[in-house]
Amino acid sequence: MSRKLIFIIIACAALAASLFVSAQLMFPDVVPDAVRETGIVSWHRQAAFLITATAWISAELAVVFSIVLAAYLWRPRSAKTSRSQ
């Protein structure tokens, strides 16, 4: 179980990092709130928001699974042995 959690944590962190970097490289000029924008600029801003939101969700999942892994590893030995019997 701990191997699966470690894999999920690494995958989520790698996804978040790659999405953050790609959002910065692909959308360096996107502002959060633009006045009088055209249709293509609106689509550009929405795509940047979607990538950034996905990156934040992936980063949050990595943190949550890290907490789950820490709780799993921190459990006393007696609880692990009595549960398996």
C-alpha cells in the first residue's frame, strides 16, 4: 500500500509541476481580468485558467496523499499486527 501511495504522490507532484511550467510557458501574457476582450482572448484566458486549476488540484491531491502515507506509516506496530490476524 505504501508503494502505491508513494507512486500516486510522485505522479501528482510531477503532474502539478509540469502543468505549472506549461501554463507559464504557453500563457505568459494572460491577465486575470481583461476588459473588452475578443473571443480568442477569452478562450486563451479560459484555457490558462483550466490548466492552472488542474495543476492546483493535482498539488492538493499530492499533499492529501502525503498525509495519508504519513498516517499509514505512523500507525503503531500493535495495530498493524492485530489487524492482520
